[in-house]
Amino acid sequence: MSKILLTLFALALILGQTNGVIQCGTDVLPKVKPCGGFVLGQDAKPSQDCCVGLQDLAKIATASQSDRKDICICFKALMKAGQVNFKKAKQLPNLCNFTTFMPITPNPDCSK
């Protein structure tokens, strides 16, 4: 698990800043890192920290189309780097009580 998280962190640092002000390594990764155990199939349910982080990102994404695109690009890169269980990932909006701002798929369209 720690190797996967280190890989995700390194990838986020490499990606650095997207087109807007949202930075993958400093803005997105810390909020989604607590979700790793759940979306990788190791935990039965998402942690409270996972849910709070996703709720925060959903609020940011709702407020700005530019931020929404940037967050989506970060998620897309993170999903490609790990062995995400998309069946579990698709449960997160319901389990964590937030409205998703992007399709939860292996290759989401971040242009919208």
C-alpha cells in the first residue's frame, strides 16, 4: 500500500501544476490519499478523512469550471497510476454524500 501511495505522490509531483491554480501534489493528492485503501480494494469502507477530502474537492469543482477541469486531470493521472477498483470508486459519491463532478471511469473526459 505504501509503495502505491508513494508512486501516486511522485506522479502528482511530476505533474505539478495543471493549467489553473489547482496543483495535483498539494491540492488534490492530500485530499484523496485517505481514499487509497478503499479504491484499491483493501478497506471495506472509505474513511472519514477520505469523505471529507472528496467533499472539499467537489465544492471546489462546483465553484469553478477551470478548477473542475484541473481536478479531473489530476484524478485521471492518479487513476492511471494505480490499480483502482472502479466498482468501489463509483460507490464513493453515495458513501461519502457528495455529488460527483466528473465521470468515474478509467479515462474520464475532463473537457467538460
